[in-house]
Amino acid sequence: MYSHMMVGSNDIARSKKFYDSLFGAMGGKPGIQDDKGRLIYMHNGSMFLVTTPIDGQPATHANGGTIGFAVSGPEQADAWHQAGVAAGGTAIEDAPGVRSAGFGDLYLAYLRDPDGNKLCALHRMPAAA
């Protein structure tokens, strides 16, 4: 229901290292850089972009905002989380694992990217038989 997601960065090279690792763990390809210096990632019909702010002000993260990425299962969520930490991200919230929600169990893993943006890998667990 969205066309793309974009986050700001104060260091595009650092962001490329981080997001190349993060999306690589999900089976994605390294980002490409356009003529405006933005990083572009395309995977499974979605697009994620990283840019320096157009207004010239420093990039900041949204308080209360989270960007969620669908993963194929707990193993991919764990690989995503490990890749993100190894590439300069910060583990946050509880350790990766199952959380119960009113609409079913979710496997969640949370990170902050090097610029402080909150990210989540999410897998909807199969309903108990």
C-alpha cells in the first residue's frame, strides 16, 4: 500500500555498507546510487531509498516511527539482525524472537541503523493447529 520508503542519512557510504549487508541477508542486491547520490534498493516489488536531506539540514530519525521488512522466517530475521549489527547497526528492544499479538504470533527483530532509524524484521508465524 506504499510505493517506497526513504530515510535520511548523514553518511551515504556508511549507510551503503549497512543496508547492503542488511538486504543481502534477505536475498537482496546491493544498492545502486543515482545521479543525486541517493541509494536505491529494490527487492520483491518494494523500493527503499536512502538520501541526504534535500533541505541541507542534518538527517534525524523519527521518534515513534518504525520501518518493517517482511522476512521469510525466523532464520532470515536472525541473519538480518546479525548482518545489521555486524555492519554498524545497534540491536534494540528485546532480543529477536516470537511476540504474541492480538492477531497472531510474530517473530520480530529490531535494529537502529547508523543514523538512528528504527527498523524491524517481521515474520508472521503459522497459526497453531
